[in-house]
Amino acid sequence: MFDAGYRKRLVEDLPRWRDRGWVSADGATSILASLDERPGAGFGLAAVIAVLGVVLIGFSLFAFIGANWDYIPRIFRFALLVLCLAIAYGAGAVLQKRDLPRFADAAVLLGGMVFAGSIALVGQTYHLAGEFADAIMLWLIGALLAAFLTRSVSGTVLALAGACYWVWVVTIDNHAGPHWGGLAAILLAAALAATLDSRVARMAGIYALAFWLVVTVMHFGQALDWPAEGMFALLACIGLAFFAAGSALASVRHAGLSGVGHDLQFPALGGFLLAAGIFQIALYEFGRDSGAGWIVPSVIALAAALVLAGFALQRGTLRFLDFGAVAALGAGLVALGAWDLPPEFYGRLFAGIIVVLAALWWVSLGHSGHPVGSKIGLFAFGAEVLYLYSVTLGTLIDTALAFLVGGLLFIALSFVLFRLDKRLAAHAKEAAA
């Protein structure tokens, strides 16, 4: 697992907790030592290099077989592919027995790559015709089966990547959506990822599900002539719903569900902020269609976000400010998207205000101790101020005055954050007392 940030935070917090008497010195040492004892720990540089080496070996194998394919009899071609599969998965089993799980993962990854190449080469040998998507489905079934049997992190991530590619081919290339088969494959692999002690696998499952949602919304938008801003407003509301769902799951006592909830919040909130940022560009840059069918699913997604945020508020993982931010930001985007092309200056200004408020909300979450942090919120705030200047005020006021106003805004923001830090520190001392 990529636990560097978590470990760093513990190293910084444990001495303070020890000084306050919350944990003993032996307890702090044991907590740090437990990170190395976890089955999923240790996905470090050595394992990453092993995975890269496996990828290179896989490509070299394909290149060698492809170069000599015409000179090998058919029966030997098939036997060679079966032998390569047996070697890959056999090596994975041996490495797993020798307590080298990450290197076993790399062997399973090689097996998945060999299986993909085998399907293509066998099809070429016997001149098999058919849909390319069907070949991907065949490979995906094998990859999912291997991932479930081996409980491999690399195999799970590979299956998720293959499922995303299958979704893209069917939905975008073949114009057939929504692709429920791809969603089922993603959910199966994501369920496996949730049971593994690997944040890499869980995050891959979350991003794969987000990919399916984005591709599906794009499909409906093109098929039903939705305006670009309508599609991004819908995606923003979906992002809010998943953020609220992650906050709700984080309050559950079940370790697996709680871990998924914590992992879900950052990409969901990032997806919302990205969709809101593109929304303001789409208002006037991407043209405008007349379809309004996006409004109903957007309202449904926003309602789901409010219900889940209310549950998280009751459980104490969100504040009333967060619940209000979900309601205000989502409603603002839907209302602005449904507005019949407002004047450009005011439309860009209102959309920019929504993004600025979202960035400040992110900063507020980070400074309240929320795991999403505050750095990206600060970056988004600065980027949005510069964007607003370039599209609204750039031709109306002098550049020097614009930078002066931007500097004053940043100073004001830093003062607000300073006061917020001071207030939170005072509350922490009161709680400790």
C-alpha cells in the first residue's frame, strides 16, 4: 500500500499524543510497527520496479512470438501460449508460498498480459472473426477469475483497467450504452478490491466506477442533445453524492466499509471541483444544445447527496457547514445551467463564484481535520482567481490593478485561515483539558 502520507502523519502526531498521555511510549512504537506487519503493507519501490519489469518482459515476449509466429506450427503455437500462461501463474504461486506477495502480484500481472496476447494470436492463427468487444469480454472474464482466485492487487487493477477499456469500446466506439455489462465487471472487481488490504486496489475501483459514470453521461449527452454545461452540472452533482456517500460510509464501524468511505471522499470532491471548473468554460465555449433532460437526473443526484450528507451530519462526520455547501453548490450549478444563456459577464462571474466557494469549502474541510486536506483547495482558489481575471476583467482594468486585487484577496484568505487555525487549536486545547 502507498502508506507514506499516513505513516508521515502518524510520525508527526504520535509524539504529541504521547506527551498528552493519550498513548504510551510502547503503544506509539507498537502502532508504527503494526504498519509493517499488515498483509497489504510494503508496496514500495521494489515492488513497483518489479511490476515495470514484468510489463517489459511481457512486451518482449509478444515481440518475440510475433516475429516468429509464421514459422511456428499451429499446434506448437498453442502449446507455447499455454506454457507461458503456466509459467506466469506457477511463478506467482511459488512466490506467494515464499511470502513474496508483491512479486507474486507481478507474476499474476504477467499472466494477464499473456492471456490477452494469447486471445489475439489464437484469433489470428485460426482466422476467427467477430466483434472486438467480444474478445475483450473473453479476456476480462479470465482476468476477473484470476484476480478472484489469486486475490492479487495487480490482477484486480488489471481487470479494472480492462473493464474500463471494454466500457469505452462499447459505449463510445460502438455507440451502445449504457454498458451494464461493463458496470457489472467494474463492481465485481471493485468488491474484490474492497476486501483486499490495499488502498491502490480500492482507489482503482473508485476511479473505474467514476470512468463508467463519465462515459455514460457523455453517451446520454450526445444521444439526447444535452448542452455541455448540463452534462458537467450532472457530473458535479454526482460527485457531491459520492462525497456524501463516502462521508456516510466513513462513520460506519465496519473496517472495510469505513476504509472505502475514506478513500471515496477525495476523488469524489476532486471530481466535483473539476466538473464545476469545466462547467464554467462550457457555458460559452462548447456551443449550446437545447436538450434539458439532464435537469431531472441532476436534481435526483443532488437529492441523494443531501440525504447522504444529512446522515453523515447526524453521525458527526460532516458539519452543518458541509451540508449547506453541498446544497448551495449543487443547486447553484443546476440553476445556472438551466438559465437560458445569461449575459456572458454575469454567467462567467456567477460560475466563478461557485468554483471559488467550492475551493474555499475544500480549504475549510482540510483545516477542520478532514482527510481531503487543503492544498488542492488553495490551488483551485488561486487558479480560479486568475481565470476570472482573464475572462472577465482582463480587458476592463489594468493588469497591475488586477494583481493588486488578487494579492489582497490572498492576504485576506491567509488571515481567515490563520484565525481558523487559531480557533481550532483553542478548541483542541479545551477538549484536551
